[in-house]
Amino acid sequence: MAIVNPGKSVDLFFITNLGIYKAIADEAHQEMVHSMDTGRRPKPDESTGGIMTYDPGQTSFKQSMISIVFTGIWLEALMHLLIVRRYGENKFKEYDRKKTYEEKLELLGCTDQELLARVSRFHKTRKSLVHEKAHFDNNEIMMAQDEAENAHEIFVGIHKHFSEQLG
């Protein structure tokens, strides 16, 4: 748990687990990548690429899901802290559960269209994967590992965009 001084008032502090959420998502992402790298064997003809070996424990998938879930927790917590810090609790209540991730980030001054597109993709796929709504009726097949990579890129982009505010 960390105590964050938002800088506007000496007596305004937040107690947050933001760093823990990010660490869990980062560690899960690293474990997913490691699992995918160690789960490949060279092709018998030594051509480029590799053959994925069977993973009975589904380590890569599990770590992908952890990364996705904790990226969502981190993003929600971060936006909450930044909106309350900048605009107050009433503005956050106005946006909470009524606005998209993109609208919340735009409120905070994020105009990076690539990052906002990643966040939009993340929101849609996180909801489908986490709430088991990943059906084929939308003519799209999602890979948890790909979505975890997208989540990781969101960390990088948001941290870069809000680096001064995050300390």
C-alpha cells in the first residue's frame, strides 16, 4: 500500500494499492512471455519459427488472464485517483460507471489516438474474457496472450502520458 500526495493540498492524501496492481499485472505478463518462450521447440527441418508444445497447466493462458484482470484494476484505480485529484469526488461520481475508459482518459487530457484505441480494444476484450462472453457470434477470435500484450502496451503508454502525475 502506498500513500500518494496529490500535490494540491498538504492535507489531501490517498492510500492506494496502485503499485501492487501494476506489479501483479507486470509479473503475470512476464511469466506469460516466459511460458510462451519456453513452450516452443525448433521445427524439425530447422526452418524459422517454432512449434508450440502442449501446456497441460495452461500457464500462458492463466498468466494472460491475470495480466488482463489486474491491468483493468490498475487502470480503474489510476483513473479514479487522477480524476478525484484534479476534479474532485463529485466529478468522479459523474463519470464512474457512466463513461468509457476513453472518455475518462480524455477528461484527464489524453489525446493520443493510438493509446485511446488500445484502451477501447482492451475494455471490449477484457469484458468478454473476464465475464465469459467470448462467443463466436461476433465473428472474432480473441487470444488472451494477444490481449495481455495490448494491456502491457497500455501500461507503457499511460505511464508515459501521465509520468509527471504518477511520480
